[in-house]
Amino acid sequence: CPLTMAAQLEGCAELIKVLKGGGAHLDFRTRDGITALHKAVRTKNHTALITLLDLGASPDYKDSRGLTPLYHSSMVGGDPYCCELLLHDHAQVGCVDENGWQEIHQACRHGHVQHLEHLLFYGADMSAQNASGNTALHICALYNQDSCARVLLFRGANKEIKNYNSQTAFQVAIIAGNFDLAEIIKVHKASDVVPFRETPSYTNRRRVTVGGGTLTSSRSLLRSASDNNLNGAETGTAHSPVPSLRSLPPLAPPGGEAAADGSLQSTGSSRSSHSRSPSLHRVSEEPDPHVLRRHPTYTHGRGRL
């Protein structure tokens, strides 16, 4: 599909507009269910994503794995402004893969702190459990993502929730050998919680349907020349982009060795000062000298707690 290919290129805004003007279907899906918006997100193409959304592409089409562009954004990272753009454009939060993972789990798994903050601001469920009963805080504890854990706790995550092996996030951190993070979870108090005090903002250019989907016009319902055999996640056997994480074994007795599953360093991008989501001054992050210039016609609210 020319439009899907164009979404991978740098400086592709004019090319996408030409293809759209020539009759290209913005929500065309390839045989694996990928739309141009999926491709733009997966290749971290900020320009393509802005252009496609401006032209009216839907942020809620699912690929053959049942995953939305927002889910892919939480998984691959990139400029967190792209994640915020999808959410501002009425992207639905809470896409679930076959292992019960949602966007919030993926953001914590990969240490995408700013993506996580945007997801929380737009209503992601901090208590959502995957197929093993693990919440986002459990995932942080398992993969030693202390920055994401601090954000979750700061915004009110329940640290007492147990997974399906009767383990709290604190216990998971101990078993995984992430003792510093375990201490962060242990000493957190309810009085440390600072909830969001403002509500998310959404674009006015997209109509929201009764079922929660989004439309720009009746044309958005047309499949055009895309593969008509696709039925989203119901077609065939879906494969998760990450392996299923089952609950950890029960707590080892005192003196025994805890099984560590390794850890990943945070790859979350730093926040722009012009973001609609609140800034977390209590989470320290290194500034990114390569933050992309924002779209000139896009209006941002003030940062806030």
C-alpha cells in the first residue's frame, strides 16, 4: 500500500497529502491488519502520525493481533507527544492482548515514563491485571522500572493488590532481587499520593460514537480495497508481541536466594514543557536534546499536577 509505505518515510507530510488527494484510503489495512497509522507509530514517525490524524485517520483500528496504534506506541516508545496526540484524538485506552496486557503494562515493561503519565492522565486503569494477575506496579517490580513505579505510586496505585500467585508488588520486587525498588514500594504512604486535578482535553474534529469508537465521517466505515477477510483479533490465533509473564514462584524462605528475572533500563523520553498532561516534578529524568518540534497548529494546555 503506497500510503503505508509513505508513513515510514521522513518528511512525508506532502506525499501523504498527495496520496490522500489522489483517493488513497486513510484507514486501508494490509493483510496483517496494519494501517498507515500503525506503521507511523511503529517506525516512530512523528510527522506521518500528525499528518494522518490531521487528515482524519482513525486511531482505533486494530491489527490482526487485535492491537491499536496506541498499544504499539506504549510498546515501542518514541516521542511521547505521539502517544499524547493519539489520546487527544479520542484513542480508546485499555486495548488487551491475549495475555491480558494493556498499554499501561507495556509502558511499564519498557520504562516509557512519559507514555505512562499520558495514559494515566487519560484514564488508564492502574489496577488492571493481566492473565497472571499482575498490575502495572507488579510489572515495574519485576523489571526494576523504578521511575514508572514512582509515577504509579505518586498517582495512587494500590500496592496491596496481589497477583494470582498471592504476591504483592513488594514481594515480586524482593523475589526478583530488586531491593531498592522494593524499599520504594514499602515506604510509600497514602499521604504521598497526588491525584490529577484537571481533566483531559480532546480534539473537537472527531465525532465519538455511542459505542465509544471514533469517526470523522461515514467514509471511515469503508474498508475500501483492504483485506475483507480480517476480523480483528477473532481471526486465527493471535500472537502477543511479548511472551506471557506468569506469576513468580512463592516467596523464598529467609536466607534463600531470590530468583531475578533481569532488569531493563528506562527508555522513557523526557517531557516537553508544552504537554497537556501534568508534569511530575518528583520524577527525575534527563532532558532530551532531540525533542521534535511540535505541530504549529496544535494547541496545548498548561502543565499541571
